[in-house]
Amino acid sequence: MAGLDYFEVECTEDGSDNYIKIATTVLQDHNLLGIVEGLHIYIDPKYPLFVATGFIRPPRSVIKISDVGNVLIQNDQATIAVGDETYLAALLKMLWARLGHDNVDQPDRFTVIIKNVEIPKDLKDWVVIDPSQSLFKDLIYAIQVIAPEGFKVRRENYGKNRFSYAASENTLPADDVEKIIAERFEKMEEALK
């Protein structure tokens, strides 16, 4: 699959071609091809069991207030001259949560004024968006779309540069699932060397 350095669908019966098409489409539709480095899907229809393991590339860096606009602090007021409206909604939401709605004013779409509150010295370094925070949610949602419908018993894990997802109609025996996940990670590590 374009964008992935490793991609394999392992199925005990025919159907891996269909899952390759499904996974490709879902990852493209959710703009995750640039983030997912490797993906291994294991399907056992007899159990039934669906397992996805993967490696991710480091997400892009955080977006700070200084990335959204220039900050000018004068007297007891801070003015943010918005240069990139892409993150304006997230900026306002973050400022309202941290400083209070009454202390943040937006007289026009390119200006945000903070007043009636002590202006933090590190205001320009405040994080507006941390892409890694939503990455896990986006990945799990995409994997749920790929997984067979009706698989309500599931186990999700995410850490550092890897994720795993296991789902079934039945109870998931922890030892068996962990063994399957570990084996798939070993296969990917070998292939990505």
C-alpha cells in the first residue's frame, strides 16, 4: 500500500484481498497513510478474532500560539494578531478553557485580545493543538471501521510508536491475544529492519 513501509493481511481463509482493499481505502479516507509506518492485520474467522498491530511515524509537532499568530503584550493586555485562521477555533477554545471566556475577546477574525487577567509570560508557547493527543483516537476509529461488524469485545493499546487492536464476538483470552500481537510485532520489526 502506498505510504506504508510494511503491510500484510494474514487470514486463515480466503478474504485477505478484500481486507487489503478495505484497509487501504479506510486509511486513505482518514488521512492516516502518512502516519502509519507498518500495519499487520490477522483474521481468524473460526474463533472469530481480528487483530491489527502497527507502527506509527512520529506525529507532526505541536501547534503553539506563536504558530497561529504574533503575540504583543502591552500593559495588562495581550493581543494576538492571527496569521493562520486554520487553528483559530482551537486557539479560542484553549484560551477560554485556561483563562475564562470573559477574559478573551475577538473583535474581528484576525485579532484576539486577552485582558482582565494576569498575562502569562509564556503565552506564545502555549500549545493550541497536540496532534499526538488525537492520533490514538483516529487510529482506533479507523481500525474499528476495518474490523468486521459485530465484534464488540475489544482490547486497544497504544504507546510510543506502536498500537494494537484486538476484537471478537467472544471473550478475548489475554494470553492468546498477547501472543498473537507479540508475534505480529516481531514479523513487522524483522521486515522493517
